[in-house]
Amino acid sequence: MNIVFSRDSQVRVMENIVANTEKYFGQFCSLLAAYTRKTARLRDKADQLVKQLIDFANSENPELRATMRGFAEDLAKVQDYRQAQVERLETKVVNPLKLYGAQIKQTRAEIKKFKHVQNHEIKQLEKLEKLRQKSPSDQQMISQAETRVQRAAVDSSRTTLHLEETVDAFQRQKLKDLQKFFCDFVTIEMVFHAKAVEVYSSAFQTLEKYDLERDLLDFRAKMQGVYGHYDTQLLANTNTSPSVLQSLASQGTLQVQLSRANEDPEHPHANHGRFSLCEWVVKGQPAHCVCGQGGHLMLPGHSL
């Protein structure tokens, strides 16, 4: 009977090992699956950031455009590495942990089988004890009961040995798999971060080389170009009406002599750029007007 109780305590230890494995491996699987999903979501958000950076770059000056596009390309490379990280985590860590439930189920089935054999042995022992108490003189019945107890004990010993081998193999495989899972996890993380650091270093250099002053020069030149366009529009809006020209023509001969300000830097009225001076004569009296690049005419009395 003492042997039976010893086996019973042994089974409790085995059940605790399997239950502990099921509990913590299940938690590892759940947490690592969540970790992988969050990494995938981080990749998606970074992809959105890359798209916004490219859209922003297309709206800026050439210097900033080139810098932001280069930064966006590096950030996109990091997300390619992150995608590989997600796939490897799923393949090498999460999926094997999910499949571990089958091994736990199989080991529990072996323990259940052993407990059934053990219970049968205990029942045979109990029957033998009752028979000895009720009919101590019935040696034939007692002998048959002892034979059944011996058979049950042999089955129990054989099952116990098999269960010990099964649980030992389970424990060995569990420790080996645990080591492999987290070694793979750390390797995947190291590979990703090593590649990411390399690309982020390139991104940092790209941002550091950005020439802010050159971009400001482009911006100021662009602003001056906008103002010039605005002045030209003013000239266009103050163009001489046909009725005024007809009136001047009826009063005398209109002679217009064009001269480009940029062609004669010594000219006292040189404006070097967008406007030139015109000399004209009405009834023999000289006067001046201003001609824009678009050929718009400003007569005396019409201010810019």
C-alpha cells in the first residue's frame, strides 16, 4: 500500500509540471502574439508616416524636398525590416507555442491512463483487505484476490515506468523548446535593431546635411517672384483703354521708342529687370511711360 501512495505523490508532481507548463506557456503565447500584433501596427503607422513625409516633401522647395524624400526612404526601409521581424516572430515563436498545447494534451492523457491503472490497483487491494477481514479462512478466495492484486501491481508498475519516461521526455522537450523560443526571439530582435540602427544612422546623416540657409534663399527668391508677378498684374490691370489711345491719336502722332533698361546699364532710368522706359511724343512734346515685360503700356497720369 505504501508503494501505491508513493506512486500517487509521484503522479501529483507530474500533474503539477504539466499544469505549470500549460499555464505559463499559454501566457507566453498570448503575450508574444500581442507583441507581434503591436509590432505590425507600429509598422502600419510608420508606413502612414512615410506617405505623409513624401506628400509634404512634394509641396516644399527642392532642398527640403530632397532631404525629406531621403528620410522617408530610410524610414520605409526600416519598415521592411520590421515586416520581416513580424513574419519571423509568427513563424519561429508564436506558432510553435500555439502547437505546444497538443503536447500538453498528450502528456495529460498519459497521466490519466496511469491514474486509471492506479485506481484499479487500489480497488484490488481494498477488496483483498475486506476479504481477509470477512473470510480469513477462505484461502481460495484470498489467493485469487492476491493474484488480481499482483497483476494490478504489475500493470501499475509498467504504466508508471512508461509515464515517467513520457513526463521526463516532456520536461526535456519543454526546456529545450523554451530555450529555442527565446533564443529565436532575441535573435530576431537583434537582427531587426542592428539593421534599423544602420538605416537610422543614414537617416540622421541625411537630416544633418540639410542646408537650411540654401532652402531659405530658395524661399526668398520664390517670394520675390510672387511679388513680381503681383506687380505685373497691377500693370495689366492699369492697361490703357482703347478710348484713351484713340483720343491721343486724334490729337497728334504717337511715336513710341522702346528701350530695354538692361541693355544700357548707364541709362539714367535703368531698372534692370522687369520694366523698361519708353519715350513718346504727342504733338511734339516728349513724355515717358513704363512698359512691363508683357508689353503693357502705362501713360502719364497713371500711377503704378
